[in-house]
Amino acid sequence: MTELNPAHGKVVALALATGDLITDNADIEENAEFYRIVINLGSEDEVKSGTRFLVFSLGKELTDPESGDNLGAFEIVKGVGKVTNLQVRMATLTSERTKTIQRPKNALAALSNISNYLNDTVSVEVSAPFLRPRVGDLVRLV
């Protein structure tokens, strides 16, 4: 396995919208979405509020087909998060991912389901969760 940079941290918990924490991957529901995760780096590690981290897991080791050199493990990116709560030995990251959705331009259309208005939509950027984060995923500074 590839040697990791000692500056890497790990995901130690996944935060539910209720504020409850999941610390065991066996407790994750199939379609659960996580907008916040907790990592094992904090202010004693010189992390600051607003610091951005890449969240990822390690995939398959890859080899250069021409030289045969080991290229290391492929990184499976789960997203980028920003520190929104900082403690001495841990920090909470909030997902910076976004997605575009279609919404009716007219608020009345959204409430009344009038078919004429449903085709009149606007694209809106909204927050998106991390992509299937797991306890034990890795993080590093962006």
C-alpha cells in the first residue's frame, strides 16, 4: 500500500442533520446524505476555521503501463469541505459541493401546480452532500 503523508487526517464521525453522530459505518443507512463530517485534526494541528480539506478514500494501486512504475493508489474523491467548527483535537467540515436544480420562476406555480407555470423554470445552485463519505476516509489540505 502507498505510504501516506503524515499530515493526512481521518474522518472520525459523520454528522446527521439532527446533530447526532455516526461513528460506525455499519450504522449508515443506504441513502443517507451527509453535509457535515468530523475529522481528527484540530487547532493543536494548526488547523484554522475556514481551512479547506479534500475528503477521499484510497482505491486501487495503479501501475504505469509503459514503465511498470507503481503510480500509487487512485484517490476516490468524496468532496471538499471547509472547517466550520474548530476544537482542539477535532474539526467539523461542511461540504462545499453544489448541484444545480430547476425551480419554478413563479412562487405561485410551486404552490398551485399550475401546469402552465411548471415549464417556466430557473436554474438554482444549492448545497450538495459529500459523496458517500465513510468513517476512516482520509483528508488533506486543499
